[in-house]
Amino acid sequence: MRAVEDAVAADTVIASNTSSISLGTLAQALARPERMLGLHFFNPVPASRLVEVVLAPTTREDLRERAVAWVEQLRKTAVVVQDAPGFASSRLGVALGLEAIRMVESGVATADDVDAAMTLGYGHPTGPLKLTDIVGLDVRLGIARYLEQELGARFAPPALLVEKVERGHLGRKSGQGFYDWSERD
């Protein structure tokens, strides 16, 4: 962050696309932490309409309005959240994804059936296990471990997630996760 700050003008806003790392922690590295905020874009960025605007404790109040206006110029919707572990979207998404993994792990339902329950029953565009494959099981595991450290055991990663990552089943990027991606894309 310090290298970024050294490379830009003194009035440049500095933003991170992190999905869970504390913006307050990142801002501590800056000489002017008040110009730091989060702009968490979702994948795939061209198709996703949501951008999470994350305010660090030190973020200047005027940056909130500037960030929201900029996101709206991109024809996306901004949701403003305070700096907290996992913010809003990652924290909720990981909680849902981890419970979906626990359901498969304990034999409640198959990955296909868990995902169908959420897409058909709740209108989610993608089920939590397919989304985990798209994000990357290694990424989901890293976020879960961070949230477990910050928020407690409710975010402890299921053994099935740990095992899949150890086997190299990382989702779409490796060709195998909860789904076989070798014939897709």
C-alpha cells in the first residue's frame, strides 16, 4: 500500500478490491489513511451489477459519495458497508457456502440438489457450491480461515473443503471441485 501511495498524486483515492481483508489494516500502511476505501467488485465483473463500497474507520466522509457516484457511472449498484471481517457480501456468501458444504459432507443432499434448492427455491442466480467452484475452493478456504480467526468457530471450514483443497480440487481453475469443469468453459 505504501508503494501505491508513493506512486500516485497526494489527492488520489486509494482503493482495494479485497473481499475480506480489513481496510483499516491496509490503511495503516499509508501516510494519509483517510484516502483509503474498498471497492469490492464481484466476478465476473462485466456481468455483476454489485460493488461493495467499504469504508475504513479512517475513510473521509466525502469519499463515500464519490465512490457511490463512480460506481453508478459504471451502471452498477453500490452497497455501502463498514469495515468488518468479510464485510457484508463475503461474510454472508461464505456462511452460506460453508453450510452447503457441510450438508454435502453429512449426506443431507448432493451438490446438485443443494444448488437447485437455492437457485429454484430462493432465486439465487448460482448455487453456493457452483459459486464456490467459480471463486475457487482455495480462496473460499482462505476466507473461511480468516473469518474463523476473526469471528469464531461458526466459520470453521468443513473437513470436506480442506480435503478437496489438499487434493488440488480447487474448482473451475483446476477442472474439479464440487463439479467437473473439464468439459466446461
